[in-house]
Amino acid sequence: MFKSILVLASFLLCAAGAAAQPVAGLKSGLFEPPRVAPPIGLRATDGSVFDLAKYRGKVVVLEFGFTHCVEVCPVSLYALSQARKLLGADAARLQVVFISVDPERDSIARMRDYLAPFGPGILGVTGSAGQVDAVLKAYGITATKRMTGGSKTEYMMAHSSYLYFVDTRGMLRAMMPFGRPAADIARDVQLLLRN
């Protein structure tokens, strides 16, 4: 009995060690050690409540942004859509998720319309201010409302702009800064799919 417990304990330690091994060659910064990606649980543009566990076996790339963004968010979404094309058949094993940092204006319908030009495979998620704030805090994202042009109603969101890579087992593995080319994104997705 004691021997069986030792064998099981050794197996679990080896499995845990294997799960924590870094992936060589990633263009992104690594989470060392990898950790379970925080839950999201926001409403999605496909009508579901988004659950990372549903996407086990796929790489999930999270982008945080807002639909009134005219500079950073569209550039990132375009790079992600191009990365999907570069992946070819592997694109079916990638799920891109656009998480709103502006729940006040980002309704499900607005997000669906905003994401449509970037092609299939990009899911938008949003929720109440409290729900979104909890997700932003869990991922270390800052988002601040900045009024524009002296207006009392018009604003933009200043926010952290990184892509977060969640591996096929739901582990947060890497973070890529804004502005990296689609080829770098596709390469990191392929490496995570193979490891």
C-alpha cells in the first residue's frame, strides 16, 4: 500500500513538473511558472456564458479592449485574424476572445457588429461593471475612463494592451505586448498546440 502511494506521488510530481516546463521559442513573455487561467464567466456574443473549460484542447488568446477603440484594438484584432489565416488547419484549434474593458457601452449586439469584420473565430465577452472589473483584476489589466475633447459624456478607455495565451490545458502560459506581427502570434499558438 505504502509503495503504491509512493509510486502515485512520484507520478503526480512528474506530471506537475511536465506541465510547468517552459515552451522553447515563444515570442511572448512567459508566465513562470504557468498557472491556471482565472475564470471569466462573462456573457459571450454567441449567447453563452463564456467558460474557459469549454475550450480545453484549444489555445485561447485573450485580448482586452473596447468597441469604441479606433487605434489599438483594431490593429490587434486584425493581427489575430491574420494569424488565424497563417495557421491554416490549426486555426480550428485557436479561440480568440475579445474581453470588453468598457461594459457601459459594449453590449453583446455592439460587440458582435464590431468583431464581424475580423472574420470568424473571434468571440466577444462582456458583463456588468462589477463582473468585468473582477476579470480585469484577475488578469492584471488596468482600464481607465478618459473624457475626450472637454466632453462630459464622450470618453475613451486607456487600458493595458497585451495578448494572453492560455494553453490546451487551461494554463496561462504567455503574454505578448501590443504591436507584434501576426507571424509571431501564429508561431506561439503553434508551439503551444504542440506542447
